[in-house]
Amino acid sequence: MVFDPVMGYRLTEVPSRIARITRGQVEYVSVMRGNNQGFPDRDDFGPERSEPNTIRVAVIGDSFTAGEYLDYNWPDRTEQILHVHGESWQLLNFALGGVGLANWRNFIGKLEAENYELDGVLFAVYPGDLERKFSIFEHRGYPRPMFGRVTEWNTSSYPRNLEDARKYLRVIDSGHSLTSAEFERALQGQWQPAEGRAWRPWLASTAHDQLVKWSNRRATHVPGDGSDPERMRLIDDIHRYLTGIACKVWVVSIPSKASMISHRPGDHRHQIEIEAFANALGASYMDGGQAFAGLTTEELKSCWFIYDGHWNQQGSDRFAKFIADMLLNHQP
């Protein structure tokens, strides 16, 4: 994960293994690798349509869509499902973990500057994504992974090079960069951080992360209500591009683990915000929680990791089927 002034960061084409270990339990082991554009798509792609009859959709989202912790992210799986139905679709995965609205505006700028041939654009929005300012990662030259987020919406404040970016970068408390040998030992429970870098207890870590999240939180503004003009300019930029290319646009909400399993009402405010975002873009809105409709609590639990807040392969695949059905029923 290396800094990029346009996208915030990009994934290198050189693969790296990643894992999450919580309370001594290995929740997942996967491989992180970018395509020729630095995104987590299994296929390389470019601006031009490779096959004249293929429907091309740019998919924009965060870690739920990037799915770097899975064997298959849902856009790749959706392509497979559509292919089985005899349909020729290409879902261009423009998603990166930890990013949101500010980075998405730049992704759209890339599509515009490079004249991508598209039939549709799909935004997969998780609660809080529309509040995320420009986010950056960097691993090169640091003993531990580094993350940062610019404090303003104004695009002129975004770092233009790595030296500018360094002032925003902070150590990811729960992250460690390991050699291959250390990685193998960690998976076997035989590697621990050096003194002074001990694992924090999971509960304390979670509480700390939530406190930081809430202490940095600003009041949420619904897109279009006029109360956050800097953020609205980014949405207007996206809308202008989408209007100019006259393609089909979808906004699909991604449900949180808590809202699905614990039935917590906290996502309602975000749901209103996501629907307003869809309206501001003139997009069709779909509630992604419907992908899990009718499941029992135990069935829902089987779709998410035990501790990590992301869905697992089963949950991602279920969402992929939901998206495939949506696309087949609402073709551009």
C-alpha cells in the first residue's frame, strides 16, 4: 500500500500476504495485490472497452468492496455469476479500504481525465463513508504500516507528494509489517511484537478505536442540505461527470454487522444520508441489507467474521448474488 497523490494510495502488483489475528484466533489470511491501475481487481483494465458488447460498470467503494481480506471480492464474484447467466459484464473495481467520499471524487476525476468507456457507475456505500476526508496509506520505509487522513475537504489541501503526505501519517496501532518468516510464526502463535509493541487486548483496542473515531467526529450533514458546502462541492463534481457521460448510476448501501446481527438502530441516520447522496447524484438507490433478508440470527452471524466488522466470504458472496440480480433486472 503506497501513497498516490490522486487515489490516496495504490496497491502494488507485487503481492503481500495479510492476516488478522484477534484474541489468538486467526480470522483470515489472504493476499493483497493490485492490478495495473493499483486497485484490487483480479483483471487488468484500462479506459477502452476490450469487447464491443461487454457492459462496463465502474464500482466505487471501500474495504467491503475491495475485499483484500477475502479470496474473492464481490465485484469479481458478481462477474462470475453474470458470466454463468451468459451475460458479458466487466465490473471495474475502483475500491480501496479505508477511503470514502474525498478519495471517490478523485477516482471519478481519473475516470473523467482518462475518458473511460462506461455504461454505468455503482457506489457501494458503508455507514460513515460519506464523512471520510482524503485518506492515505504508506508502508515503504516504515517499520509499521502508516495511515493518515487530511483534515479538510478542500482538494487544494491534499498532499501532492510523499513528503507532503508524511505530516498526516500515523502508525496503525494494531498493524505490524513482518518478514515472511515472522508471518509464518505469527500464524502459529509463535511470534509476538517486540517489547513496547505488545498486542493490545482486543476489547481495549476496540474501545480505544471507537473513542478516537467519535472524538474526531463532526456533525453529519445530509448531502444537499447546504450545511456543508465544501463536501457538497465534491458531490457536485461527481454529479457533473455522471451527467456528462449519461450512464446508469446506482448507489447501494452496505449494511453494518451491528445493524444486521444486533438490530441496532444506529445506521438509520447513515441510511438517510446515503439515500440523500443517491438523490444528489440522480442515482437509483438500493438497500444492500436486503441481500440478507429472511436470515436467522445464527445465519447472519455466519456471514461475518467473529471479531472483525467485515463480512466473510459467505457474506460477500451473498451480496454479490444480490448485485448480480439487481444488474440483470436494471441493465443500462
